[in-house]
Amino acid sequence: MAARRTAATAAAGSGEDTRSVELDELMPWSVRPLRTGRSWVSGPDPAALRARWERLAAAEGAEQERLFCPSRSRTPHTPVAALPGRSTGTGRFAREPGACPDPVRIAHGPFDEQWLLPDHRLIDAARPELWRVGDERQLFAVEHGYVPRTAGPALSVTHLLPAGHAPAGRPGRIRPLYRRPDATDPNLAPGLLDVVRTRLGPKEAGPESVLAWILAAALPSPSGCRVPLPADAEVWAAGVSLGRELVRLQLRGARGGERPRLPGGRRPYVRAALPPRPAGIVYDTEAEALVIGDGRISPVPAGAWEFTVGGVRVLELWFERRAAAAVGAFPEGAGADGLDAVGARGWTPEWTSELLELITVLALLNGLRPRQEALRARLERASLISRDELRAAGVLPVPPSVRRPASVLGHQEEGPEGQFALL
């Protein structure tokens, strides 16, 4: 933590970009990405995860140890506290695995929703503090990590528990919008909302307005995302409006919103059925089509195909992960290669639906890039709220206490071997 603050201070003092503020100062509490320690606990197909669990639970002794893929943090003999809000076992897996927990939907990486077995005994670093504040009103800002000379967004927003994986480069931080459940205690620098309401209005501007601005205006840098704060209410309003649209698209209809849709005639459709085990994906520029073996989807705008995060094509990476999962077959064929070989029964209809939605989301996000570029051009000419003004208002420096998780005492949590955990 101290290293990040030192880097931020050095960047601000070195002339790298004194016209902006570190995201680490605006949203002070951040959490590192999840570290599962074993790849088989997550994946794009929940049925495969259940099959992996059953195989592991049925194994014994050395075979279970091999399938588990033990690490320094977790083995089949490690008792661990339950994840907040989960009633999974806390005793040693080898002795009492229990029933398979229902897989939960997670944001595996940028624009890639997958599934996770939510059992703390299987995950090296599950970040319980995120599970504790994750509810239907929470939003998470996820930094993508800095990769020089690449295009693409600096961060994204999700309502799902984020794993925080970055396609390339060093993973960024996960920043919940709220420090406590039920959308209480915003994860914002103390006094920041007062400055926003006083200088920029409207008076009812809240945490989600600040998050919308950050999503629209944040820029990547080696020291972390940087965010310029305008002194012009019109510039602020334009950025918040754009940011809200970015949030709406990335939530994909969650929290009562509308699911993203392209205009009629531009919506992607399956023109030829996708093969059960596709080997590769190709983009036909002239036909605006994705060619997947004998399968075909069109129209697919070039902007959706070329959409990158950290220099990596989102659609290509999304497809590769599912194509690899479709190669496996359970229960046969899972022997020597361990639980990762227990895959889906070929390409699933759900993946096709998800692919069509992902194409839609990326196409619409790409369509907002001119507005985002125009906003950044306005910010280059606009007057900004200075760091001196934020210091005078008491917003900076951020007190160390708000960089730590808030105390959450809503309910008891079970510790290792069934003991009560102290929160």
C-alpha cells in the first residue's frame, strides 16, 4: 500500500500528469485480484465444475492429492473459514468434502463472465472482503493493468464478483464502489462528494455519478489509472452522461437495466450452426462475419472484432477459452491430465447466446469512442480542479483508515472446523 502511495506521489511530482489525480486517491480502498491457486475451480461451464467436484470428492489418498493440485496455501487437508455468505464446509476436504456448492457467476476478466466453485478450501486467496460487500447494489471498478502503447479502456465496471484477471500485463486493482453492503459508506475520498456537489452540481450527485465520470475519463499510466477532475459543470455533465451509458452497457441488463441491443439490421445472428468442438475463429472483413469452423455469425462490426484490452482482442480471447473447455469430455478422458481435462460436452448453446451478446456490447462500446475522444479533447483545454484545491478541501491526502476494509458486523461467519470467526 505504501509503495502505491509513494509511486502516486512521485508521479504527481515528476510532471508525468499534474492535471489529474490518481484513481488510488479517489477510490482509496482496493483489493488485489483473486488467486485461485488451481485453474480447475473456475471455467465457462458450470456443469463441468460440478463434474470436477464429484470426481475430486470420490477420489482418495494420493489420487485426490494429485487431482487437487495442492499449493502452500491449500491442500485437501487444509481447514479454512467459509466465504462470507456461503454455507460450504470448513473442515478438511479429504475428510468431509460435503455437497458440491452451486457455482457462482464471476467476472473472470474484462468482458468475460465465467463460473467459480465458491468453496474457500479450494481457493488460495479468495479475497473474503470482496464477498462480504458484494450484494445486488454493489458495483466494482476493475483496473486492467498498464500495457504501453496499447488502445482500449483503462478499467471496466461489473456487478459480479470480479476475479481481476488481466489479458496482458500486470493485473490492476479491484475497487468496490461501497465499503459496506446495501450501498452504504462510499469508497470515495472523504470530502470528494462535497467538492463535486459544490463545484459541479447537481446537488444530488452521488457515488455512482463519480464512478460514471471515472469510467469515462480515466487514463492508464505506469503508476495506475489517473483521472482528471474538471472545474466546468458542463464538461462534468457530459462525462457523467457518457459514463452512465458505459456502465449500462457493461452491466448487460443487470440491476433492472435494459439488455444492450444493436439497431435492427445490425444485430448479429447465427447464419450457420457452430461446430461442437471448434478449432479456431477467423474474421471475414468483407462480409463482417465471424467464421468458426463451418459456423458463421454476422453481421459483426469490425469495431467489435478489433476491440482490445491490453493489446489483446477480447473476442478472440473469449473464444479461445471456450474452445479449450469444449475439447474436454466428462466423465471419460479426465485421467492423466487432471481435473482441467473434465470439460464441457462440446460447444454449448449458452456460449452462443453469450457470444452474440458480447459482440453487441463491444460494438456499442466501440460506437461510444468518438464521444470519449471528444471528452478527452475538451479536458485538454478545460480548467481542472487542482490538487491544491483538493488539499484545501481536506480531500487529500487520503487518511490511511479508508484504505482498509470497513468493519462489517451484520452476521456471524463460520471459521475453520466449524468455529465462529471474529470479524
